[in-house]
Amino acid sequence: MAHEVKFSVPVRVLGKSGLVVRVWRTGTRGKGRRLYGRLKISQGRIAWAKAGTEDWHEGTWQSFAGMMRRKKR
């Protein structure tokens, strides 16, 4: 499964409102692409919502960095 990420970066300092990055999943066998989820980025927090939900899983940048360190491949 391949992923395609498209986003627009606002021309300003990233404030409390932040930005949202849509993550698309490229389909197999000609099924096209579908929204995989959304990544919300702000100065103090990062959040993820799976496509079709408004259930945001969020945390601080410090907690995200810790999670990434624990997820070694």
C-alpha cells in the first residue's frame, strides 16, 4: 500500500490554529485513492484522526517524540 501526502503550508508563523495534512492511501488494482486520515499540526500539539471520524488522538510534541523513539524498526 502506497501513501500520498498533499498539504498546503500557510504563509505565516504557525499559531494555535495550526494546519491539517490529509494523508491519502493509493489503492491497488485500479481502486484509485482514498483518504487514510488527517494529521493536525500546531505549535504545541500533534493529532491524528482516521478517515471518516472526528475522533482525534492527540498529544504534545514531547509525547510524540517519545512514541517515535519507542517505535524503532
